[in-house]
Amino acid sequence: MNMILSDNPALLSSWFAVARSIEVGSAPVQITLLNRKVVLWRGPSGEVIGAPDRCPHREAPLSKGTVSDGCLVCPYHGWTFGDEGRLVRVPSSTEGVPVPPRGHLTTVMVEERYGLVWVCLGTPTSPIPTILEETDPAFRRINTEVDTWHTSATRMVDNFLDITHFPFVHTGTFGRAQDTHVPKIELDMLDNDWYGYRYEIRANNSDLGTLASGQTDGVVERAMTTGFNLPFNVRSEIHYGTGLSHIILLLSAPIDDVTTYFTFVVWRNDDFAVSAEEIIRFDLAIGAEDKRMLELLDGVLTLDQTTLVSVQADKCSVEWRRKLIEMMGIATPPAVAVSSPSAAG
Ligand code: FES
Ligand SMILES: [Fe+2]
């Protein structure tokens, strides 16, 4: 398999959301990130600990073991690991005999943020991106499950930064088949952590859409921003004239080069009248439309700048790819080349 992503040092030094916090409870959990199996469990002081899912004794998968008083117990011979992955018990050894020093687990970096468990396999070079609404009491946060998409993280980000597919892919939700033209895209820092663009769209608003928009008109106006934070984090903001804001954080974590965890988080400043489950059904339906499309495409989005053809409306995705190539140290990218705005029509 082509390992463009899984062996890249910059990606090994990046944070990825791999599970919901509520999923890491009384039992160990196995996740795979960049082709490496990791066990997660909640340690003695309640924090999530992560380590390669391989016992240093005879390589049993620790995720098949149990957690007892916050200690991870290997299913094979019962070696037991506590805070910071330290080996605290070898059942076959006489009491009082020190544990072998090389028996401690080498842990990976773990943080909990936005209801999610984030893992960095190396030494992080940038922080987890900030969502200001997380600490704004006017907003509530809604988490969704971590799904697995059979496509590359690069294809997902390319899709999440793209609005030209709305009238084609999202006709079952908010997309309007008649609104295909995209005005000229200008990129800018949206705020400290997010780079992207602002735009306005008209969105179809029926069925589930009315719950999300809080309006009953057949079509609603949205002022939006879409931006990225390297490597694979995307934020979309939807602002309605009513003052309602709906912020979506779209997170892609490579399981391997062609399989990806996807989860999204929503922040809304609504009156909490509609349940989180009902609100989120619309976004889940939109996500399913994207997933269906992307799983038809082969493998990794090519990361060179010349193979694919882009137009002005692809500007954000082209710029994200340029910055990603730079971050990943793959090659010196040529200048961003997009055709004139008229080609976007
Ligand atoms: S393999 Fe884990 S205790 Fe032996
Ligand atoms: Fe989409």
C-alpha cells in the first residue's frame, strides 16, 4: 500500500481526534492511527492514557485486556500497567521483587478536548485548534459518533473545503441544483487558527433542515465561512439572519492512507428547544451524502500540484494542499495555479 500519509513525520507529530471521551471508560479501547495500533484506557486519576497496543512481555494486544482500578491488565499473563503506562505488577513474580524496568509502556500524547480524545504519536508541533464557542455559555456543544470512511483523509478535507459540490451531492438535504455558480473566492485568516473564505449561499430548508435552521421558509440565506487548520481539521460556520450560529468542526484522522476516522462537533447558540439528536440528524444526512460520494473515489488525493485540474472555485482546497505539501515536506510546491474566475462558472 502507498504510505504517503502513514509514514510522514509531520503527521506523526500532529493531533488527531480518534474517539469520543465517553467511549473510553471501564474497558480498554483500540484505535488505529497512521497504521499504528494504540490502546486507550482511563488511568487511576481519570485521565486517558494511550500506548502502542502491544504488551512488552509477549506482544499480546493490551486492548483485549481489562481495566482494574485504572490499571490496564494484559490478557495473556496479567502484567499490569498504571499511571503513565508504568508496569506496576507482574503476577508471576515474587512479591517485593522489582518489575523489569524495560516493562514500562512508552505512552503517546493524549488530550481530551471538545468531548473527544486526541492522540499525537510523536511530539506535537502545533496545538489542537481553538473553537472559541467552546467556552461561550451562549453555545451548546453536540458531539457525534466517530465513523469510519473508506477514503483518504486528504480526499475528505478537499471535499469539506469545497462548496461547488453542494448543488450536486447535497440535493437530498440543503443543496439547490439551480445554484451552481460560485462568486470569486478570496482567502484570508478567519481568526487565529483558521484560514479560509467567507461566502453566502441559499440553502434548501425542508424537513430536518427546519430544525437545524430554526426557520420554516422553503429557502434560507446563510452567511458562511469555511476554513482549515493543518493537517486535516476543517471548520464551517453557518450564520443565519436570525442571529442563530451553527459551527461545525469536521475532523479526519487517518487510520491508514485510504481509511479514515470521521467525527464532527457542532456548537449552536440556540434556545435548546430542539433536542441534540434532532438537530444533528440534518448534519448526519449531509455527511452521509459526502461519504457516499467520496467512497466512490480511489485512494489518496494526489498531493502533487499538477496532476489534477482546478478552477477558481477550488482555491481554498488548492491552497490547503499547497500548505499541506509544505508541512509534510513532500516537495517544494509550485506557485498556486488556478484559472480565472470565469472558468468557475
Ligand atoms: S504478553 Fe502481556 S503479560 Fe505476557
Ligand atoms: Fe459536502
